[in-house]
Amino acid sequence: MNQLFDSVVISLRAIWANKLRSFMTVLGNIVAVTSIVTVVSLIQGLNATVSDLIVSDIGADSFTIVRRGIVRSEEDEERTRNHPLLTMREANAVRNFGDKIVSVMGTAGRNATVSYSTTELENIQISGVTSEYGNFSNYNAEQGRLMTPTEVERSRPVAILGWEVADRLFGQTTPLDKVIRIAGVQFRVVGVSKKRGAAFGQSQDAFAIIPLGAYMRLFGARQSLTLLAKPGTPETIDEAMDDATVALRVARRLKPAEPDNFGLLTSDTLLGLYAQATNGIFAVLVGIVAMSLLVGGIVIMNIMLMVVSERTREIGLRKALGAKRRDIMSQVLTESITLSTFGGIVGILLGFTFAMLLAAVTPLPATLEIWSVVLGVAVTAAVGLFFGAYPAARAAALDPIEALRRE
């Protein structure tokens, strides 16, 4: 242990004695690790944000029934174009089919203008919901309350506002029991949802929720609903989806040979599609950036060969005084690993700084994972070990007599 510590101290002294050369030696590693940490931080931030968005929209303990499933090609587009609309008839069929599904709600949405007094907000997401919406974790009220099932069933003109809509319309004034206009029609505010924040530069709080009946009076009844279904327990979600599929096929009188004319989605389904679409791209990005580690390793090997040449007499003297081959190899390898790891640590700090700066000035999110720090240090240490092995072997093989004679 003391020998290793002494080797590290000697390596650090050598690095400090040749500061410019040492910096130029590890510059490749610094650039490589900086790039890798920056890219990985952005990828992790992106993955976390997308995951949160999908789970918040669908819910981890529920699934969604849509008119058209996932469209992957023009053939899928053509095949699903004429799927019938989803209505409350299908929602009732799914709800009443069995005991695996405990709650089904219908929802529809579009953008419209929301105003209060002289303030008018455009392109606000308006969502109409049925009375079972309160059973789903997506909906909440930080101020005031949720709409009651009676208010929703009777299509009362009440609304729950997203945090941003309430803030922009009312400022410091309480929005509760105030009358706003949605698409020119009056609604009374009964609650304000808690703040969700922004994703990719887009606010997640610019919305209003109203009863589905009131929504259809505003925007028309001939439109397809999205159905959210909640199983009794998260563990039975697959069985619940099977029941929903059978219920919809029976309600739509589909023959056994006919394909489903609807789609079922879970958060895991969408996350899987996202991963399938992006994993290859991310791997290529990291692979391209990692190529600079190879260049950095070659630079380290060349410099270490030069160091061995410069310190030939020193190595010969150490061997003459009793140093063994493994002692010489250990010294050279320690210096190579220390150099490379130093570059990795600097690269990690710079990479995290750049990632945070990018997240601050762009919509891209960034997250630094501990495993990426450990990986960065381990990879740079491995680079130092691999590319320092040949110079270390050359140093250990020197004949002490010849080494001492060399000028």
C-alpha cells in the first residue's frame, strides 16, 4: 500500500514538474470525457423527462384505450384511418365486462381561448372529463377542490385550472369562485392544479379541465374519446387489458378473424417505443465521442515512451540499486494511469458544467448520474493502464548497464 502511495506521489510530482506537457498529454482524455459526460447527462435528463411525461399522462397504474393504436408505417395509417369513434358506449362496455377493471373515464381535448376580465390566453389545452376522473392520479387540486361527480354528470359550468393559467389570469388574487370564459362561455373556477413545470420548453400547466358534457356543448359531440381504464391492482393490468379487448370486440361485434379496430396503450408501451427509437441513436453518439478516448490513449502512450527515454539513466540506476522489473513497470503504469485519470476527472467536471449550462439556456434537460462519474473515472484509468502497458514493458526490459551508459 505504501509503495502504491509513493508511486502516485512520484507520478504527481512528475506531472507538476511538466505541467504544460502533462496538460497536452491528457487533453484528448479531457475532451473525450467532457463530451461523453455532457452527452450522457443530456440523454439521462431526456430519458427522465420523457418517462415523467408519459407516466403523468397515462399513469403507471392504468392504461389508455384510443381510437387508433401506434402507427408505425403508411400501411398502419391507412388501416386505422376509418376506425370508428370511441364513445361512452364503449366505456360502459369495458366498465361492466368484469371485475378486473374498477374505473373507466372518458376524456377529450383541444386548444381554445381562456379569458378573465381584460386578460386573454390563447392555445390553452381544454380537457373534458367524465365523473370517474377523480379516481386517476393525473388529476389533483392544490387549491380549492376537484369537480364533484354530480357537477360532472350534470355538465355544470365549473373548471379546474392549471397552475400557469391561474397565475397569468389572476396573479396574486385567488382564482377560486371567479368566473372565467372558455371559448366565450362562462365557467366558475373551483380548483387549481399543482405546478407541473415545463418540459422541452413547453409548459405543462397551461390547461383547464371541465365536465365532458360542457366540453361537447362547446366543441361538438362528434369526436372520439380517449378512455382511461384502471385495474383493481397494478399487478393485474395485463389481465385487465385482455378483458378490455374482449369487451370492445364484443361491443363492436368484431368477428374472430377481424383485427382490433382500437388501440390499447400503457406507459411501458410508450417508454419501450421511445427506447427502441432512441437507443441506437444514443449508442452511436456515445460511440463517436468515445473514439477520441482512443486518440487520447495513443497520445499518452507516445508521451510515456518519451518519458521512459528521458529517464533511462534514472531507470538504470534504480535497477542497479535493486529495483525489480515489476517495480519499474508499476512506476510507469502508475504515472500513466494517474495522468489518464486526472484527465478523466477534469473532463467529468467540465462535462457536468457544460451539461448544466446547456440545460439552463436551452429546453434540453440534464441529469448527472453517479454511475456515469464512476464509469468516466474507470474508463480513463483503463485507458491509462492499456496504453501505458507497452512503455512500462519497455522500461522494465532496459538493461541497467546499458541504461547507465546512455547520455
